[in-house]
Amino acid sequence: MRRREFITLLGGAAAGWPHAALGQQKTLPVIGFMSSRSPEDSQSVLAGFRKGLSDSGLVEGRDALIVFR
């Protein structure tokens, strides 16, 4: 491989490198929901919690994850 071809190859790889980094998925923030009851036993409380999140502009699964403890 000649020097000029090598420099062209190296420059092309360097130009494409930042675009590969943009393809990574961002991590979603995690919101903890702590209760002494199970999620099935507190459906009305969870409905209000999810409504409060949606009123704030957050959508479960798209903008944040809810973890039950």
C-alpha cells in the first residue's frame, strides 16, 4: 500500500468515527416506586402516579422506567 492510499484510508476512518458514536442508545432514567403493597394491590395509586408522570411530560417506557420495590 502506498503512503497516499494509507493516509486517505486513515482520514476516511477518522471522519466516519464520530458518526458511529452517535448511534448508541441513551439510557433511560429509572424512577423507583416503593410500597409495602404489591403493584397489583395498589392499582389506583399507580394510576395516579402514572398520571402525574404524564402531566409532567414523561411517558413510561419512552422517557423513564418505573421499578417497583
